[in-house]
Amino acid sequence: MVASKSKARKSSSADATVRKSVARRAAPRNAPAPGAAVRGSSTGRPIMALLDLLGRRWSLRVLWELRGGESLTFRELQARCAEVSSSVLNDRLRELREAGIVTATPGEGYSLTREGARLIDDLAPLDGWAQRWARRTARRAQA
């Protein structure tokens, strides 16, 4: 009888752990928004909210895949982001839609909004900086 109670307790403890884990995964996090505290900042500054949003796993990759202006279905996006899970991709797409960067059109898929395309254009100067950084790093490695 004692062994059976011990097994029952272990089983219910394991069940509770699984329920907590599922609840954590099922409860969507709010997308970062200007004016609200975000990871790494409690100031509510818009730039901090944007950096939090873009710094989330797969956010930049989704934007990269949509940068050409074509609409992609969920499956097409998932294939282009080969290692992303469907739950993470769904979370990123939801957050990017909430931020007004991505839109979903039934039957067509996901694409950048006008603001999303402007964001891509505004990020372009960072590529110039990254290229200079790569050259400096390569020169240091050769020295």
C-alpha cells in the first residue's frame, strides 16, 4: 500500500509538471510594444521594444525571407527557415503581425506590410557597418 501511494504521488507530481510546462507554452507572450517594459529595459523606449522584437529567435530570418515582397505560406516560410519549429514560427508571425510589420492574407500567406518594408529599408545601413566590421576583423586575423 505504501509503495502504491508513493507511485501515485510521483505520478501526480509528474502530471503537474507536464501541465505547468504545457500551460507555459500555451500562454502566448505579448509582443514587445513601445511604452512598455521589455527584455533588458524598463524604460518603454520604442528602440528598446524594436530591438527586443527583432532579437527574438527567428524574427530577423522571417523578415529576411519576406524582404523580396512575395507572399509566403506558413509551410513555405517554415521550409525556408529549416530548423524553426511550427510553434516558434507561429509565435514570431503573431508578434510581427501585432507590431504591424507582417500581414497575413488568407489564401496567399504572409508578407511585409508597408511599414515592414520601410523597416527593411531602414535596417540596410547596418549592412554597411557589418561589412566594415567584417573587413576589420579579417585584417586583424591576418596580422
